[in-house]
Amino acid sequence: MCGRFGFTKPKEQIMKRFNLDRAPDNFPVLYNISPQQNVPAVLNTFPNQLAFIKWNLVPSWSKEPKTSYSMYNAKAETILEKQSYSRLIKSKRCLIISDGFYEWKKAGDKKIPYRIILKNEEPFAFAGIWDTWGEGKDQFYSCCIITCSPNKLVSGIHDRMPVILDPEDEIKWLQDTPINFVLSMLRAYPAEKMDAYPVSTLVNNAANNSPEIIKRTT
């Protein structure tokens, strides 16, 4: 699973890295994003624009704007089998932008939080799907991060990890790409290109949002 991540890089870097033309003027620094919050995403319908949309999928057919289900992660292995996800993986894909995510490693009766990043410390894109709910002034966008079995690095911390797209696959993810090729992108990012380090338990509280959260503790 992936239940926390960060978005801490400057606006100019994000715009250049993902070849974006438009982004909100209010560009937050988010050290500790949790489900239900708005997250930075690039939708396939607007591939050159950054938007902030709700992280916890609310399908368009839902009777209510809130769902009692946890739909912030979708498993890559079963994504075509789930009604809520099968249509979206074919037509409504997005990049969810981050520069580090968190997982907790069991150590006796404790859980130690780790921040997991790319070795080059560059921002990257999770593979995501999205949908809209409602009409007119009530309409909003929401999304879900796709997860997969972990690579060697992450497997020492957790049994799942978010799908991080290879940079050369990001444009294809947003395009009208055959579904078989889309599914082939849903794999663990190479462990040798990633790093992980322990961080403060400040990250345990979703209300905390400060630079202290991403500092190495040992």
C-alpha cells in the first residue's frame, strides 16, 4: 500500500521536469500527504497542466460524494477485475507527482517510519487513475495510486509499494496506449535507483507538515 507521501520540490522544477504549461498559483509544499487530501496530479485529458485533486477515488457512479471504502490504492495485479478500476485504467489515467513516500518497518513492538526516494532525489510520478463525481459546482476530481509487489529495497520495509513510472513511460501513460502495454508498466521501480532512510515519528500524525518530517533520524 501507499498511505503517505510528500511533494516538496519548487514549482519551477516540477514544471520543467514534467513539461507543464499550467499550474495553480498557490503551490503548496506538502511533507506529509495522507488520503482525503488534495494531491498534485496530471490528468490524461490535460497532459500539460498540474491540478490538485482528492486522493481517495470516488467513482462517478457513486451515490454520494463521500465513500466509506478506502480507495486510495488499487492493486496492479487485480485492477482489471475490479469494477471501480477496470474502466478507469483504460481511459482515465494520471500521473501523481511526488519526491518521496513513507512506509513503516516492524521492529519488535514498534513501527519505524522510512522515507523512500530516488537516489538522484528528483521528483517522480506514481501511476494513477482518476474519475469525476457530480456536475456543475458540485463536480470534483479524485484519484487512486496503483501499487505492486515491492522491489528488493522496499521489501525489507513493506510488502507493497506504489508503481513509480519510468520517465520514458510517463507520456505513454497519459496517451491512448493499448491496455496490454499499459499493464506492462505496472511493475516495481528498480531498487538500485532508490534509497530509503528512517525519519521522525512526526510523520505518524497526518496533521504534521514540516521539514522536520523528511530529515534522516540515524
